[in-house]
Amino acid sequence: MALQNPIMPASGTFGFGEEVAAFAGMDLSRLGAMVGKTATLEPRDGNPQPRICECEGGMVNSIGLEGKGIDYILEYNVPFMASFGVPIIFNISGFSLNDFALLAQKANSVKAISAIEGNISCPNVEGGKIPFGSTAKAASEVTTVICEVTDLPVIIKLTPNVEPKSMIGEIASAVEEAGADAISMINTVKRQNIGGIPFCGLSGPPIKPIALELIKIVLEQISIPVIGMGGISCLEDVLEFLQLGCSAVAIGTANFSNPLIMMEIINGLEKYCQDNQIYDLTQLRGIVE
Amino acid sequence: MKMTEEIMEVWSGEILKNLQRATDIFEVEISCPFDTKRFSPGQFVSIAPLAQESVMSRPFSISSVHDSSFSILIKTIGKNTDLLSEMQKEQIKVWGPCGKGNPITDLRFDELWLIGGGIGIAPLVFFNKVFSDYEKECRSGRGRVRVFYGSQSEEDLDFNLFPADSVEYSTDDGTFGSPGKITELFIKEIEMIRSKKITVVTCGPNIMMRQIARICKHRDVPCFVILEQPMACGTGICLGCSVKMKSGMKRICKDGPVFPAEEVIWDELT
């Protein structure tokens, strides 16, 4: 999958593009890719209020995968996203291996979709139960069932909530071995009892160091591309992730405090590359440290 | 009455005026690069976080519009509102118009009652202006606007918001206006109504709106409530403010913030 630039939204911070496209100055056709909110098999109400709260210089959320379900999304949201001519990364999450297989199968049959992103890390559902992404075995199994039913590139989105930290390398290797084409990381960092929310995920600037640390471990163990995310809020952050070795990056929480942040970063990155005569983003790698 | 515009703008707004109006209450006038006629009562703007440690935008109801600016009424409740209350001639990142505006399509009422509790009065100032102007234009003798504005104490009331002949005040501590809760004043007034057709718009603490909605339902009075929940984006993408309503999940920021009271499941709100 070729991207015109390495900038995309993180799932859950972009809806399916409709609201974002309504902003004067936002040109979705300039994104590297579009990533929709997680699709589940059935419609879901998600969690009750409260759902969000600022803390630690970032914010926690516990949305609980609210959504209209994959059939609605494929019928109404994907055609809108497809009208901008950039790759669509279709994010899915299930509560069983069978769910993942069915979701991937449905997505596979839609031409407009360029890749499937398996969200095996959402920590906010089912009362904070352990997600698939927290062990190498479960991560491998879910990757296998997705890859078996689709010809599309498969991206697996990893959770940072693993113990010990070094385990992330084993999980990433297992995912690669099971057939994934890329890894995206990190999802939110688990927190408990913040602002009346029993189980929630931290995002924003405070998780950037965690993302960088875990991505570094993963990059040493795998050879498939990594889409980096976690607290990216400016061009400097983007460069840091790209220099570390990420092939692309996703902007998440920063979209909430500046609706045009992705456009500003794309403009900034273009200028940076022109000024520094960078024609291939691999030229950026290895500059840090 | 106009419909909500589809296009959202993001701009660097200049704080043109910042006036303290009551204890903890400030009226902040912000420049606007587009036609302010695009704002409809009930709509709000999102303001990018001002505090270093904040990442969520803050929603503020439009309380009045001017030629090339608009005003919001804020209550200082934390670091971001404290910072905003201190700004003069500075630039802030703003986006909007957010949310759906005025939902009142049936104008065949004798009186429009606007009931605000505390800082919940902010959007009702705009409702009052639009509907009072409309009443004057029509000269039909119908559609009178009455405002009920309650707060804890006299020092919390902003007396600059409404012409004296259109507003009735209440204070919990009895220091000004009708003593007691605004809901008590509302009950007293509505019990005197016999044949007039009333429409109610209310904004304030949920417990207050819930009580008003219940009374309206009992008396078959159309009631609209203006809701608030913590929001991260103000544009409908984060789903942080989604709540379950009778017809399904609704985003307060995008599908609201004004809702018919009968839509609301009050126990779902925090």
C-alpha cells in the first residue's frame, strides 16, 4: 500500500471523516490515509457517562466502542471516505476470534477498502478484560484468523498494556509470523478510576515516551512496517517517530485541540523535506540518538 | 429562523473585550471572520485549550452576536476558564459554529419562556434576542418572551443580560428576586397559566432541567433542554459526550446541544 505522505488520523479521533471534512481548510484528499472508528459486528451503545476526562497532561477515554456496526459503516460511511481517493484503513474489533473473522470477511468484500487494521487492544470494553493484544499467543491467533479470510494488507494495532514491557517484542514477532503486513502502535495506556471512570485509556502527550520506547523494542524484532502513534501533536513529534524508524504516523488526541492539525503537519513536513532535500522518508531514519 | 450551516470554520479569534459581570462570571467578546448571522441560538464555539496541560477543547454557548464578533458568557471553574477570563486583546483558536441551533419550528406559541440556572443562562441570552426581535417584527401581540433567571445569590447574577421588563430573577439565598430555587418560581408562574400556549427552553444544572421537563410534560408544554457533557472535540468525532436517548445514542455536541426534553433519559446524564 503506497501512501502519498505518512500522515493519517488514529482510529477513533476522526469518525469516518464526515465531521472533519466540514471544516474549511481541511482537505481529506491530502491525507496519507484515512482510518475510521473501530467497526464492530453489531451496533454498540458504548459505555455510559462519564467517558472522558483530562489527566496527567493528556486525557483518558472510555467510549466503549460505540458504533453503528459494520454493515451500516460499510454501506454509509465507507463510500464517503472513498470519495477522497486516499487509502482507507478499515479498523475492526471483535470479542472473539470468530467476530474478527466475520468482520475481516465483510471488509474484504468492499473494493474501496485498502487495508484492515485489527484493533486487538481496546482496553475499555467488557469491564477492562484482558484484550487479545496482551499475549503473544492470543495476538498470533487473532492475526491468523484475519489473514486467512482477506487478501487485503493486514495491520495489527498493539496495546502498550503488556507486562513486562519487553513482551511487546514477542507479541509483535508473533503477529508478524502469523502473517500481518504491518503493525500500528500504540493504543491508549490503561488507567483506572479517573474522573469517575472505572477503566479508561490515557492518550495525548504523556504517552509519547511510552510509544517511542515500545516502538523501539518492536522495530528491533520485526521487519514489517510500523505505523507509529501515541501523543503526536506537532511536526517535531512526527519527525521523532519517523526518525526512530516508523513508516508512517497517526495523529490522535491532537485532532481534538486543533481540527486542522493534520493539514498543518502535512504542510510542515513537506516544507521540512524540501528544505532538507529529503526525497525518501527512510533518509530520516537513524538520525535520533 | 435560519438553519444550521454545514461548514465549520477554524480561526484565530481576538479577545476584543473581557468584562467581569458578576462573581466568577465574565463576558468575553471574540472577533469572528465570517458573517455572524450564521450563528443560531443554542450553538456554541469550541475554544482550543489554553492551559499547558490541557488537551480537550472547551465548549462555550454563543450568548450574543455583533457585526464581526460574538460574545460568550463564561464562569471561571478551572484553569482554562481562569486564563480566558484574564485575556485582553490576545488571540485564541476558535472553531464553530458547533452543534445544531434553534430547534423551535412551531412558532404558534403565546409566550416563550427561557429558564436559566446559573451560567446556564448563557445560550438563553441569544434565544431572547432572536425571539424578541421576531416578536417585534411580527407585531402580532403573540410570542412574548419571558426570562426566568436563577442563581445561588445576588452576586452571581449578571444584570446586563436582559431588559428589566422581560426577566424575573430568583436566588437560592433570597438576596434578590424571588427567594428559592428557579424551579419554584417556574412552578408558581406556570400554575397561573390557564389558556396561553407556552413553549419552554431551559439550560442549567441537570437536576433543574429535569424538574422543569417533568412539569412541562405534565402540563403538555413543549420543552427544549440545552445539555452539556465534557467534550474533547466539540465536533462529533470523539464520542466523549455521547449519551443514550430515547431514540438512540446522541452526541450532545453534534446532534444537540438542544434537545426536546422528552428525548432525554435523565439518569444517563452525569
